[in-house]
Amino acid sequence: MQTVLIVDDSASARMIVRRCLKMAGVDAPSVLEAEHGRAALDLLREHAVDLIVSDLNMPVMDGRTFIKFLRSSPRTFHIPVVVVSSLVNDGANDDLRQMGATLVLPKPLTPSGLAQAIQTVPELSP
Amino acid sequence: MSLPPALVDETVATIFESMFFAMAEPEEGEALPAGVSRLAATVKLLSPMQGALRVELGEGVPRELFDTLWAGEREGSDAADAELAAELVNTLAGQIVARAAPGAIVQIGLPLVAESIAAGEGTRRSYRLDSGGAVVIALA
């Protein structure tokens, strides 16, 4: 895995994701960060990204709209997306998976929770 | 609006432990009475229940939590404290509602660092951190 894109309006939340990815063995040499979906789409025009970790509740462009854009573009439809959000429960999990999320995890993210989850998805395993 | 106190207590404890390695124990009485300095952040609850949730952090608590979370990687500041409080209220509100309505799609607003629930409105629950810091969750 070369490049991970973390999308969250909170700098603290982005730092937690960075730390958890590293502790879970996803040690990408390049980590990009964006504060909302629109900024993330701008970055995706300039960078090849192997994994996206995105929040849902963000200003400008929220996570659900961001995933819809990703899945509708031939350049980005294949990129795995891990949703990390406080809004996650069983109802949201099913809905987000149908929209194209690869994994759905509740905040606060923990290294063990992320490590266990990514083992269930072959394309995400380190 | 009211939610089961046990659900709120369990969610608060889980989030403080996971994010900050801190124990948050429920406390009888008012941990942050009127006139005591605090940093407050509020978020609107939009669906499936409507209302607002505010977190109030006693003096020194935001910086203590920030320093634990960032472990020296970033310098603390008033803006950083506010950003942390906003993320905390977002996480608490989202997870409290998501756990209260497990089959529902949850929607909340964007966090606002301000006391937008007037004092005396809604339900207040007080917590004491193992460091001695005071935290209040207000639901309206």
C-alpha cells in the first residue's frame, strides 16, 4: 500500500486514524489528508490513492456524497473506502455498504478494531 | 429529550477510555455549577430523534485530553482545545444516538463550540475523570 487518503474535518480524528493505521500494520509511505469530501476529490485528481478512510459528518461535502462521487467515477470507483464515523450502527452499516463502503467502523477508532476489521477484507490486508 | 442514563454513562465511559485512556465515572450532583469556567461544545440531533447534546469540560480538561491524545506531536492552543471539544461532542452525540436507535440512520449537525443549550434546560449528567477533571453532558 503506497498512499492512504484520510478525510475528516477534525485534525484530532485524522491523527487517530493515522496512528491506528500504523499500529494495525497499514504503514503507507504517503498519507494525504483532506478536511471534507470536496477537498478529497481535488486531491484524487492529482494523486493515485490505494485506500481512503473517511468520516461522514463533514462540512462542504459529507461522507455519503463523497462516496457517491467516488463510486460514479471510473478513476476512483475501485478504491477501497473505510468509513469511520460516530454515526455508525447496524442501520448505517447496511446502508453504507450498499452505497459502496468497503468497511464501516464506529468512532472512536482503535488499533485493534481496525486490525480485526481489515483482516476480513482481502484487498485491505497488509 | 431523555435517554436511558445507563446508555449515556456506558457510551461516555467507552469513548473517554478509547480516545484518552481516561476513566469517566458518573458523579452525583452538579460537577460544573453556574459560574465555574468551562469549555462547551454543542451539536444538534436531527434524526431519528431531535434535540441537542452539549459537552462541558471543566478548566484544564481540554488541554489535558489534548496532551494525552497528541502525546507531544502537536502544541496545545485555545484553537486546538476547541477543535478537540468539537470532535468529542460529535463522537459522543453520534454514538449515544446510534446506540439508542441501533437500526436507524443517524443524522446530527456539525459541532459548534458554544453553549447553545441554555443553563437549566434538559437533562444534565456529571462525570469525574480519574485525573479529577469535571465533565458534564447536557441533553435537551
